[in-house]
Amino acid sequence: MKLVVLVVLFVSVVHSTEDHCHSSWTGSGSCGYSNACYKTDYFKSVYHGTIQARPNFQASQEAEKLHAAMDVWIGTKDNAVIDILTSCNNEQRQLIAQAFEEIYEKDLIQVLKSELSGDYGDAVVHLVEPSAEYEAWLMNEAISGFGTEEDVLIEILSFRNKVQLESIQQAYETKFGKTLADDIDSDTSGNMQKLLLTLMKGERDEPHEVVQSFAKSDATYLYQEGEDRFGTDDDLFLSVFTSRSWDQLAATCKAYEELYDKSMEDVLEEEFASGIMSGLKKLVAFSRDRAVYFADKLHEAMSGMGTDDETLQRIIITHCEVDMLEIKEAYRNKYGRTLGNMIRDDCSGNYKRVLLALIN
């Protein structure tokens, strides 16, 4: 009973302190922690996308250029279509689609579907879709059919904030006539279900300076409620892994290894069944270096017999505005060649051109 109370008090202190940090975080200065009280080591990890908002952007002009590039009499000028849609971000693409419909009284996505085909057509259409709608579709694809692709669900849910997650859930219900929570509830069970539903709430702390004293305390509680007792407090592991900021979780994993001479991955393999163990290990991998994780996924998608185009498109489209520069660097460092060269060797035609435009 005393231990439970201590855990509750500790979590309350962490969150009340980090709530103060959230309100004062600017990304370039000190967060709300006082170094006189807490030992902090470094600021949040910083990531960079390859696609950014285009300056001096005018949606109506881009809509007119796009319409001219798909002239019914002379055929589609694919290079122009790719250049227009990959030189702006998703928010600006929505403005282009809106202007296109106002000027020509046509739905841009439907026009693109009629003009383009194959993997190239799929990639371009997904680019123009609102991010929430595309990701809602991805999650439905992961849930539908035989078995559940937990990897896809975890990867999407882990890197969206509360507002983005709410938008995805609204888009999901609008598109499929049922809630995402209900589909996850009916398609999964046990701790994996609990993990996914918790991630869906978007309760992870915002980036802040790492507090080493909290990392050591978290590591100690995880040890006491895992290796050091009969049976594991699954809820405590789920709480820590889904609520701490990524850098703070990485510090906790490092502190655990220093205190108990065992990696967090080894602990999870010993304490949890295969399904939830795999899910929690992904969260650890994200916290250690998410760029390496997604570099590995891209390599897997283009290795062996055939290409996993859905995974290739998903990672590039959903990460090109967020952390693609770091993913490219991680890919080169690990595999000794550039991601662009791998795409050139594995893909062809306009499909290759659109993917290369998104990562460059």
C-alpha cells in the first residue's frame, strides 16, 4: 500500500512540475524547471522536415497551374504536377484543393484519380488528402482484414499530439461510420488494447529538459514493480511509457541500465508477453532514436522480393514535414548509402520522382 501511494505521489509531482514546463517552453530557452532544485542535462531532441510551407504562396495560382498541367487535350504534365504538390506542405495543398474546386467546380482528388494511376497516382492522392483523413484511412487498413498491424497503429498514435489525434478520430468516424476506439476495442485485447487506447488519448508530456532525478526515480519504480517482485505491475510500465516525453523516457531507460545493469529491452522481454512486449520495445526505440527506427522500416520496405509500397509511402508522406532530414542521415549512417539512391534503384518513373521530391 505504501508503495502504491508513493508511485501516485511521484507521478503527481512529475506532471505538476512538467505542466509548468509546458506553459513556459519556447524551444530556445530554459523551461520551467529550476536548476537549483533539479538536475537537468539537455533540451528536447530537434527534428527537421524536408517539406516546408512555401513562401509567397498563392493557392489560386497553384490551382491554375495544376489545372493546366492536367489539360485533357495534351495529356498530363507529370513533372509539373509533382513540382506543384511537393513544393508546399499539406496545409497549403488543402488551400490549392479548395481554390481548384472554387475555380473549376471540380474535386481535385477525383480529377487526380482520373488522370493518374498506379503507385504514382496513390502517392499523389495521399499527398493531397488532409493528413487526418489519410491517417484515418491508414489506421482502418491496419485494423481491417486478417489480423491487426499494430506497428502501423503504434507508429501513428505515438507521434501525434492531442489535437491531431482528435482530428484523426473525427475523420475516422466520418469516413467509416464507427469510432476508432470501438474498432481498436473489438480488434485487440489485453495490454495491447490498453496501450493503443492510452496512446490514442495523446497524454505524452511535451518536450522539455530532461530531469535526471525523475529518470532515476522512474527507473527505480519500474524495477521495484517489475524485476524485483513476483508478477509485474503492467499499468505502471504503460503509464510511464505513454506519458513521459521522449527524451525523458530515454533518460529513464539509460538510468535503469546504469542502476541495474540491464537494458530496458531485456527487461521487457523477460516481464511481458510477446505482443505488448513488442509494442513497448517500439516506444523505447522511438525514445532512443526514432530516426534509426524509421530508417530501418524504409530499408525493410525496399529490401527483398518486391517493394512494400504502402509502408514506403506512409513513412515518407507522414514524416516529410517532420523528421525526414534525420531519417535520411540515419539511413546513410547505418546502410552506407543514401535513401535517395535506394529509392532510385527500387522505384521507377513518376512514382520514383514524387518520392525523391518529398525527401529532398
